[in-house]
Amino acid sequence: MIHPHHRTEILSAADRADNALDLFSRASARLRRQMPFDSAVWAATDPETGLVTAPMLVENLGSGEGCADYWESELLEENVLPFRDLARAAVPVAGLRAATGDLPERSARFRRLLGGQGVDDELRAVLRSGDRPWGVVSLFRMRGGPAFGPHEVALFADLSAPLADRLRRFARPSESAGGPGASAPGLLLFDEYGEATSINEEARRYLALLPDGPSIPSTLGLRLPIWLIGTALQARAIARGRDRGSARIRIRTRDRQWLTCHASWLSGPGGRPGPIALVIEPAAPGDLAAMVAQAYGLTPREFQVAQLVAQGLPTTEIAAALFISPHTVRGHLKAVFGKAEISSRGELVGRLFAEPRRP
């Protein structure tokens, strides 16, 4: 296990972060002192789907094009230690060499990408709060360095939940005014090979609002963020039967507003695979409510009570609907008020369920 002093140092640095990207940078710098690594990827994830979203920190790994290949392999190829499995594992951290019996070539990701780039071992971690993944991390050691050992896995596993708890706080509502400049859905089409082929003007406006991060060039004359590429790749994975999840993320713009991006694979003539359609639009209140509730640390029952409050039900009717006592309802409400730092039902509705503000 990590020495208590070193654990406190890493988490204290995370506490001083102004945003999620700053948290990644601070945590990475201090973690490197305890378990050296040569390069790293830190990425936020949508807690509902586990897909990567903004922000993403890439250290010492070159351009976004390689990043796109990495996530393509993650979602579409047979790999050892995919993040979706780690997110459900008892210990959400593992080393590639240890998991393959020192034969990392068993993983397509290593054969196709990492081995040729001189990587010797990869330590993968999911930053998980409860059963929700709020971030994923890959640490790399190049050839000549030792494999990640059990004590290093234990070190990072001890940090997974507390780092996730700090990361999810940045999903809380912002007081900033304004919202996305477009209100109609943006549409981006990809062909069956994953190449972007067309885009509407609304999508261009939304792309201009997204935060900086790894991206790849396209034939449309603009660079596409890796988060959108990953969402489109997930749609391909679902169409191929490799995953039964959802190709959907929530992403925050530079002015602190939320967008929803969801992708699906359309069928062509005769049922043949057609293009992938990716839709970008302002996140609806109901789409954000569950994530905001998780960001405040509400339990599923507390969120149920909050939803019924938003419907205008009094305490007695909430109790009857949930088959609990009014006293228990009041206890849940007290907990919700404390976690969300509010003092009334009206504030609760405004904090969790209000319509995002737009110009």
C-alpha cells in the first residue's frame, strides 16, 4: 500500500485543482515520484457509459492521430484489460505484463501499437466512485524499465476512489451564464470505415465550443476531437456485436455548458452497413440530472426522492410512492440538502433539474 504521507500528498494536490485537467496534471506529477513512468494518458469518462470525454491529458505520447488508433483498438479489437472490464473488476487497476503472464503480445493493443512504440508495460486504472467510472488512466514504461509490480497496482488502487470523488465534483452545475450558441442538433456523418464525410453548420458551431484536446484531421477541413471519434467507434463496436452499451457521452463546453453526443450505425440498402450518424445537441435537464446527482454523491434512493420532489409531491405522497415512512423521506431530504449545499426544495429542483440556460 502507498505510504499515508505520499497518499495525502497526491490527494492534497488534487484538492487544489481548479478543473479536471488541472487535477490530472497535479496527480500525475506527484504519482510519478512514487512510481516512475515515461508517459501517460489521463481521461475523464462519462459515468453512465464509461466512454472517454473531455478533458484528456496526454503526456509524452506525440500526436492525436496515435491517440485515435489507441481508442480504436480499445473498442474494436480483442484486448487484454479493456477499461470496460476493469470498471467492473474488484480491483480497477492492473498491469499488462502481469495480466498476460509476461506475454503482452497476447493483447492486440500491444501488437498493433504499443510494442512498435517501444512500450514495455502499461498500467491501466479506472477512477471509480461506487460503481461509476469517472476517469481512466494508462501509465507506460518504455523498454529497459521494470514491469509494474503488485505494490504499484495496490498503490494506484488505493487512489482510485478518492481521485474519482474529486474528479466528479467538476461535473456539478456552473453558475456561468449563457449556453451553446446553436440550439438545433448538430449532425456529423462517418462512412463505414470511420472517415468523416459530412457535417452541418450546427455541428461546426458546437465543435468550436469544445475544449482543447487530442484531435485528428478530417477531409472536412477541420480536426475532430478524440471524444467524438471514440463515440463513433463505440457505435461501430455495438453494431458489430462487440458491446451492448451505449454510444453516448456528455461533454462540457469551454463556457461550462453541457452537450450530449450520441452515435448510431445506420443501415443501408438491403440491410448492409451504412454510415454512422453522430448527433450533438444541448443536454436536456433530465439527461444531466442523474450525473449531477452522482457528482454530489447522492445515493440512488436519495435521487429517487429528489425526482419526486421535482414533480411537486409532498412528503406523505413521496413516502407512499416509495413504500417508506415520512420520517425516512425527511431523512433522505436532509442528506440531499447537505450534500448539494442547499436549504429548500426549490433550490433542489433548480440545482438538479433546471433547464440549462441559453442566450
